Amino acid sequence: MAPSPPPSFISNGIVNYNFLLRIRILRLTAW
């Protein structure tokens, strides 16, 4: 779809990074 996949790939990486951080925080709070 997008002519330049790198930017979308980077944005996806940032979203996944934030998602993992939230999961880690939730796990820490769960403990």
C-alpha cells in the first residue's frame, strides 16, 4: 500500500514498544 514501508515499520515498532511497556507495567502493578 505505502510506497515507503520503513516509516510505517518504525511507527509499528513504536506502537509495539509502548504496548510491551504497558504490559510490563501492568504485570509489575499486578505483583
